[in-house]
Amino acid sequence: MDTITVTILEPEAEKELDKLENQKLIKIEKPKKAKKKPLQFGSMKGLVLYMADDFDAPLEDFGEYM
């Protein structure tokens, strides 16, 4: 294994590294997310504010396939 030399300018940081040198690494787990409530019928009511009058009309680009 190669040795890496690090120069630390602040003495406080050097003290902290000396403390951490002999400690084991631990895995930090992400906090668990709260369960989402299931969607209920009608919960999205009022979301669409505008829809064109010809929304269901066939598109001109697909005319040859119809």
C-alpha cells in the first residue's frame, strides 16, 4: 500500500485526526421515509384547469394510419 503524506495547517484539525485514527468506521443509514398515504378517488380533482375543446380529436399526422 502506498503512503500518502498530508500537511495540515491547523493544529486543531491534527488533533481531531489523531482521535479518529484508532476508531472504526461505521455505516450511517439514511433515515427511513414515512409511508405514503394511498391515493383516494377524487384526490386529484381540480388539478387540470384547462383542456382544449379538440383534445379528443384525431391528430393530422396520423391521418394516413386511420
